[in-house]
Amino acid sequence: MIMALVCIIFSVLFSSVFIGQTLSADCGTTTRGYGNSTYSETPSNEAAKTILTSEDGYYRFDCCGAIKKWTFVVKTAATVKFQVWRFSTTYTVVGENTFTVPSGAENEIIEFEVPESERITVKQNDVFGWQGDYIAYSDGSGHYPKGFRIRNQVFNVGDTFNFQGIGVGNKINNRAYAITATTTNSATPYFYNLPQTIHVYDHIAIGTSVFAVSAKDDDSDYDGISLTLPTPSSYFTLSTAELQTSASISSLTGTTQSLSVKVEDSCGKSTTSTLTLIVRNQIPVITSLPTTYEIQETHTSSSLIHTLGVTDGEAVTCTITSTSPAGGPFTAKEITTGSGNYGIYTNANPMFDYDTTKRYDVLVRCSDGKDHDVEQLVVIVKKNAVPDFTNLPKHIEKDQQTTSNNVVLDTVSVTDTDGLTFTYTCDPASCPISIASNGKITSTSAFSTVFTPGYDVIIAANDGHTTVGGKLWSVHVKDINDRPQFSNVHGSLGVFGVVENSPVGTTLYVVSATDIDAGDTLSFSWTSSPTLGLSFFDLESSTGVIKTKASIDYETMASKSFSFTISVTDSKDTATATVTINVIDVNEAPSFHQTSYSVTGDEDVAGTKLSAPGLTVNDPDAGDTTFYTLDCNGYNTGFFEMDSSNGDVYLGRDFDRDAGHPETTSCNVTVRDKGGLTDVSSLTITIDDVNDNTPTFESPVFTFYLDPLDPIGTRVGDVTLSATDNDVSASFSGVTYSVDMSAFGNDYFAVDAEGNITVNNDLSSKFSRLEIIDFKLIARDSGGLSATSTVSIIFPGTTTTTTTTTERPKEFWEDPLTVVWLEFAFALLAALIVFIVIVSIRHCPKGSKADQSKGNNTSLKDTKDKDRLMKKQPKSKLRSINHLLGAFSSGNKSTENNNESKDTQKNLVNDENGMVTFNDERHT
């Protein structure tokens, strides 16, 4: 209770101070916080925990100043970071003071006086907090501050965080921490280098920095200090701390510009000072003069004799104001147009004369348009001296074998060396020497190539004005070597040929040479045109033997003729000769690329082209013509023909695999070139069978008897209705069967793979007795070709024992359609006979019993007999109209003599081959 009372009294006193302080922009000495008594609660002692102070104003600044002291109590000796946070759209750490509590200071009030250079500048609405949860506190009732934010996170100066966001940390109310911050007024910033006066050249470019302002604020102000020009200038601007030109100041030459500069901190504390600028022109200075230059009186060209060095920030122009004596042949001009760099030149043909003028004083003036500088160049004219030889005439000796090209043989000495040139004549002419302007005599070729024993050289010298000479200089060539000579390489002896395909190492020629000098060893070498010749031929250096060194192929060689320059040397002199080697072409045999080829095709008529055999032949002889012939081991050759020009293969005659012609034929193909050389390769010819045979039924029509009441599965007849296909290939000769019942609206019959026809649906629902139907039996081979045969089904009026007729090929009269119209014709004929019989009975006398008996034999074509046949004939297979007529006849006899019915039926007998015998007569 006593501690709480003390806190309340302290809070009231602090609040009165706080209310008074908010009325002033400067903080002065004020304190922010709830109190710093030793509170009872112990914090978490976590170093990485940040506490931001409350929302209700105790820890918020309402003025602008600096924190000079932190007063606090800790429960644990540790390091605490005191921080100031500034809010804009979020909170930012703008300053930080660190204090390490020594051991033994726990629970004591600690006053941390902040050094002036570390004081944190605070502004209105800034709040403070700390990092390291070591500050003592007390939790109380509603009179304690509210809204502390606690977050387990480390923040440094410049870090930002939105402590007002939802869920950003623990929010604590009714808590008082033992910490306060004491402020003071912020320090006033000041200049290090103002006021000051500086000089500025008027030629500097826009944007040039002319002065760096240096200012400082002793407070630790996060926002820093600002530098401005209170009175704007038309020529200068302040960028950060750099004073720069913002416009040309060439018009300010000779003036003084005073600029007021202001430094201000974030609390509005400021200092103003003055920078004075004196604008002046930079005077040009000729730095390379005065100086002296010497020149020969023989000088004739326009030449640069002195390069002027001038210092000035602006462009200058240099001229020659005068010379002494007047009219000196000199000019000042730019060395390179537009460069601004000047030099002194002599005029062309200056006509210097030492005897008239030995010295010129040249005054040079360089100006930038405002100021100028004048300096002097002294030109000394040197008298020309007449050259004089000091070491001629002279005689020297040089060894032929040791004197190489481009070596100094001797040096001519002359008293005047300025601008000398030498001329000379030789005896004999074309001597192998040259003389340079410095008098050095140099060889222009190796003396080993020289066979003249000596030269006399008359030498003259000229210095540009005077020619002196000629003086004699002679050279003797010693120990001249005798050059070797070729003995068998000249004229036609140097041209020979080599046959292509000659073995590597074949000797083609032996080059020989002689040398008068005893003891000299000769060595051979050569070059080739074209150089490719060195790849095919070799020259032995010691013997002169020319051999082949690579395979010689006339057709593939880029060149067929090679010219070789052969050199023979005795190590001192060299002789050369030319050898030509021509490559001779020979006929070479053609060759197949493969040992075997193949062609395929379908059986067809003579002349049909088979697939391309792809014969590829290599004939090394370019442009050679090849021919092809085909041999298929005698007889089989006649089946095929080959185009001799390209090897294409054709059928030589009609080819039918089904007739026994072979599927595969082995042949040999021979290729022959114009020279008669050949090569042979095998050729396999494969002829494929084609589907060129349609299945064939044994008969175009099959006739059967059925009862409409026959059950499903009943086989129609006792004979298999198979078809044959003459294609030799199994892929085409296979036959499948089907029946076309589309005219009847249902599949009343079915056929199996063997050609057996069976009842497939109830016949009585569609058909009745005394009815004949026809449908198609279809046979289709594996290649899609098909044939049809007609199946006729007769439904008779009555059923008898089943009888099968003999199968055989049908003739025209056996066609079911023929049966139909013949039945109609027989019906008419029967009617006519009946009419005749009736007329005869009524109008003619009766005949004999025999005649009557004959008259009782009614025609087989009579309609009643047919009806009787339809009623009584058993289910049997009918193969011809004769069967039908036989059936009619059998029916008549059955009608006339019932007692003989059984005997008549016995006359129909099936033999073991399925053929029907009627009255001992075989019908086929």
C-alpha cells in the first residue's frame, strides 16, 4: 500500500510537469515516464525482447530536444538498449543508447548521463522503449499506464515495425516500469569552414563543384541537418553539401558574389554564415617559352620546329606578333585543326642564309580573348659545311662463302653528315651492294651466289647543296666456289610419267649432278607446283632417287601433272632444274558396293518392272560406261530380263505362281565397263503370289428337299457344298462361307466353315409346303474375292423317306429357273394331251389294249404328276432336271399301281458315292 501511494504521488507530480512542458516547442529539461521507483515485479530477463511504451502519453514526447539522461531500475545486471521510435505510417527506430549495468547495481536507481555526441534527438510524438527485458515494474489497477507492446525481436536503428497491427506482440495494460527519460534543448548546428572567401575562374563548366560546405550537429539526429541558400542564386546551387555552378559565370568576371548559407537541424535550430566568391579570368601562360631552336641553312620544307605549351582553362589563340629581323619565315598555327594546340612552323622554302642572317627572335602571343601572354623563340641558323670523304679511296676483301645477305661491308666517312645522300656506279654493273645516308655499305645478296671476283665502285656524296666525289671503293670476292651442274635433267629428260596404282616406293627416276670441286658433297631438295606433289612423290636428298610415297589414283588426284624444281647444292652454291611428272590413267575394274542385292514383285504379265534392285557400282575411271547382264542359272533366266544400262529387272514372260512358277530365284548380276573388266554380285528375285483366282463352286445351283417342320440344326442334304481357290498362297486360298437371306427378313439357314448348310431358324413361321425358295451361297477367299451359287429349297406336299441325289456339275437344263419354266411348259403340254385324249375318246374308235395301255402312261410333265411328286417325294438333293423328271415318272407309276409302289421306291438306290440309281440307270 505504501509503494502504491508513492507511485500515485509521483504520477501526479510528473503529470503537472508534463502538462507544462507540452506548451513549449523546445523540450528544455523535462522528464518522460511514469516513475523510476524500485518496483516489486521481476521481468523476464530476456535480452532479445523489445518493449514499446504505453499508448496514454507517459512515454511520448510533445517537444523537440535531446535525451540527456536515462533513469531506471533493473532487477538483473545486464546490457539495456534504450531506443526512440518515430511514427509515420509505421514505427522506425531513430536512435539508441546502450548501457551495461554493473554487478551490484540491481534494485538501485541508475542515472545514465548520455554523452553530448550520443544524445538522441526527439521530436513531438516520438515514444521511447528499450531492448532487454530487465527493467523493474509493477502491475496495478486502472491508474497505471496502458498499452505496452512487448515483442520477442531485436530491432536496430533504421528498422521499422508496425506495433499498432493486430497480433504483433503482447499488449500489457495497467503496468508501470521504473524508467524515465530526461530531455534538454537540442544543440544548435554549426559550420566548420564558413565564413570564407574563395576565388573562382570564370570559364568553369555548368555543374562544376566550387566549394564543399562542412557543418555539424552535436546531437544524434536521425533526420540529420539540412543545408540551404536562404537567398536563391541565379548562378549557384547547393546540392547536399556541394556548391555548384548552375549557369555560366563568364559574365561575372571581376565581380564578387556573396552567398548566405544556412544549416538547420530537425528541431529548427539553425546557423547562417556567408561564402564569398571572387570571379576572375585565368590568365594564359606560355610555359614552353622562352627557348632556342637550331636549324640548317639548307632547310627547305615547311616544318614544325616548336610545340607551344599554354595553361588556360579557356581556348587560346596563338600568333607571331613580330620577328627580328622583320619578315622571318615563321608561322604560328594549330598543329591539328580544331585541337586548340599550337606550334611554330617554318614556311616552305624559307631561304635561310647563314651569311646574311644567323639568328631570328620570334615573339609569340597567346590570348584567351581577355588576357594574353607573350614569350620569345630564338631560332639559330647553322652554316652548311661542304662534305669531304675521309677514308676513300679504299680496297677490301670478302670471302664468298661467309659473306651473307644484308651485312655491313664497310662504312664511308664524310665530314658533313647533315642530310647526306650517296650515289654510286659499279664496274661490272649490278654489284650486290647498297649505300645508306649514314655511309654504311651493305650487301644486298649472299656472296655465295656471286661468281664475279670483284667490283670497283665510284661513290659521290651530296648534302643537299653540294656534290663531292667520286671516290673509288673496291671489293675483292675470295675463294669463289664452282657451282654443281645437273647431268641428266634437261629437255625431254626431265619429263616422265607414272602409271596410277603403282606400288608405294616405286623408283621413277634418278637425278644426277656433278661438281668440279673435289670433296664437295651434293645434296638434293625440291619444291612442287602444285604443292600437293610432295604428298605423292619423294626425292632422296643424298642419292637423287625419285620414288612414289603414296598411292597414285588418277581419278581422285586434283592434279594429274606436277612440276618439281630440283635444287642441288654443295653447301656453298646451288643449281636448279625442273622435272615434270605426269600421272598416267589405266582402266580399272568396276565393283559392286554390296555382295548381294534383292528385288521383289508380284506375279504379272511379261514386261512388268520389279522393285529397283538398288545396284550401286564404283568405277574408279571417271566417265566410264558400265553395262549389266543377268544370269539365273540357265532355264530360270528366261523368266526375267535386265535393263543393261541401269540394272532394272522386268518379268521376261507371263509369271504365274499358281502355275508352279518359283517364288524365289537366285541369280548373278555382272557389271562390265567399256574395257571389258567385270565384277559379279548375287541377286535374289522374290515374286509374290497375288489374289487372282476367285473361289469356284462345284455347281452353280444346288437343289434340296426340306420339310418346313424340320427342326433348327437340320442339315440340308448330305453333301458338303465346298468351293475351291487355286491361289497357291495360303493367305489367299482360304475360303469362308455365308448365305444371303436378306430377301426373307431372317437368317433361316446358316453355313459353317466347311460349307455345310443347316436350318438356323423356325422354317414353318415363314415357309409352307408346296413352296420353292432360292438363296445365295457365297464363298469368299482370304483376299476378298468371292463367288456365289444358288441353293434351291423345295418344300414338297408330303414327306417320305429321305433320298439324296447324286451330285455332279449342272448343265443348262438343270438350272432351277429352267425347272420353273419347264414346269409351266409341261403343264401346258399336259393340258393339250388331255384335250387330245378327250377329243379322241369322243370322236375316234377305241384301239387295242396295248394302245389303251400306252394311253394310260400320262406325261411326266402333267401338273397332277408334279403335285403328286411335291406331296410324296422325300427330302433329297436334286442335281438335274432328269432327277425331277425321274421323280415325276416314279410318281405316275405309284398312282397307277399302288401295289407296285414299294417296288418303285426300291428302284431309287444310293450308291456308295452318293450317286442316285433309278431303274438301274446312273444319272450323272
